[in-house]
Amino acid sequence: MERLFQLLAVILAGVAAYFLWAGNYDGAFVSAVLGSVAFFLSVRFQVKERNRIRELERQMRKENEAGE
């Protein structure tokens, strides 16, 4: 899912650059905002996955310590 949002962010940045070059400042602004949102959503998914992995490792350590 994070790759999808990263790809979307890059595409929207390109669209924003085109709109800026064409003089359509409203379209450039909207595209840049949507690209930023897509970028931060990709970061959110990365952080969420890292936290999930850390929690699983923490649970495994607790189980190993309790079993010893």
C-alpha cells in the first residue's frame, strides 16, 4: 500500500509541475496538496508497519522470558 501512495505522490508532483508550467495555478496547488497527502499517507503506512513488527518482537521476547 505504501508503494501505491509513493507512486501517486510522484505522479501528482509531476502533474503539479505541469500545471505550474501551463499557468494553471489552482490546478498546481490542488495537485501539490494531494501529492503531499499521498506522501504522508505512505509514511504513515511505513511507521504503522514498523510499530507492528516492534510489538511482535516485544511479545516474542516476553514469551521467551516467561518460558525460561
